[in-house]
Amino acid sequence: MTTRVLLVRHGATSLSADDRFGGATDTPLSEDGEHQARMLAARLRGSPLAAIYASPMKRTQRTAEILAEPHLMKVEPVEGLREIHHGRWEQLTRAEVEARFGGEYANWDADPFTCAPQGGESGLAVLARALPALRGIVEKHPEQTVLVISHKATIRLLIGSLLGFDLRGYRDRLDQSPCCLNVLDFRDATRARLLLYNDISHYGIHHAPRHASLSKWWDTSSRS
């Protein structure tokens, strides 16, 4: 059995452009996000898809709707594909979080996989719901290609887990641009091979802007 999963991050939103913690905040796509989704839709127009699944949040559902248009397909929402919840940090910038919740931020920054903000989720908690959801999709579609639209942290955790990474560093060492394409082939529901990662070649000359990533380690080291 080989199942191909086209795993896509949603397009840009106002919160992603401002680099705010906004995982559980149900923001819609921005104008840029809509344009990014249409460029990817043109790229995937000829791909034979058996099904399209997406997180139920506004930004993922809208991205999925745009991608589904050329295929005349419906989008099936999957609760487990939601983005990470940042609890009381939602809609704050990193600087604001550090100023208000210094100790909590330091613990999380050292290990975001097992630590979580008050009222929020750890990476481990996200993976505990997202990985079974993805495995269920794979099991449902042997020898088929499916499109799955999710979120930045959720996708990084899924791919990192499938490839056997140390997920304490998922925020520092893995990235996902708005409306990027990842391609995974599954030999079975637990064994996957990564064929394409964080690809935005459908942007053409309109490259993704470089901006802060809410990773203090990366942003500091990249300026040194």
C-alpha cells in the first residue's frame, strides 16, 4: 500500500503577518492568503485527488475551498488537524509574552514539546490528536492521493514525528511558509517518506517574505 498525502499549510492571515501567537484564534485568510491559495490551486489543478481534508478553522477551510474548486470536490473537516492552542498568550507578540510571563515563556522556549502556556497545549498534546487523525486518513485511502490542509505547528509536529526528529526543537529547526506544499508517501499508516518539504515554487517570482518566526533561537542566531 502506498498513500500519497499532499500536506498544505493554510495561507497567510493578519496574525501570521504580525508574528503573533494565534493558534486557536479563528482568523480568516488575508488578501495575501487568498492569493497564495489560488496560486497553489493552479499548481494542483491536474493532481488526481481522492479526497480533501482540512482543519475546521476559518483559515484552513477557506484555503481548502480554494484548492478544491478546480476539482469540484467537497472539503471534509477533521477536528484533530486544528492548530496548537497558546492559552493566555493568544494574539500577543513574543516580546509581550516574555514581558508578562517570563518564567513560563523560558520553560516553553526550552522545551515546547512537553511544556505549554497556561490554558494552552504542548506540542505533545497536539501530536496526540493530530497523528491519529492523519493515520486515519491514510488508512482510508490506500493507493490514493489525498490533500490535507492544516497549520504551521501541527504540520511541523506531524512531519517531525514521522521522520523521528527530536521534537523539542521543532519550532527552531522546522519551518512552514504560508500555503506551502509538503508531499509524503506512506508505506503504511506509520511509515512515511518525505518527498517535498515547505515548497512555495508556485509563488513564482513572488517569494515569501523573510520575517521573525517566533523562535528566539533562530531569530537571534540569524542576526549574529
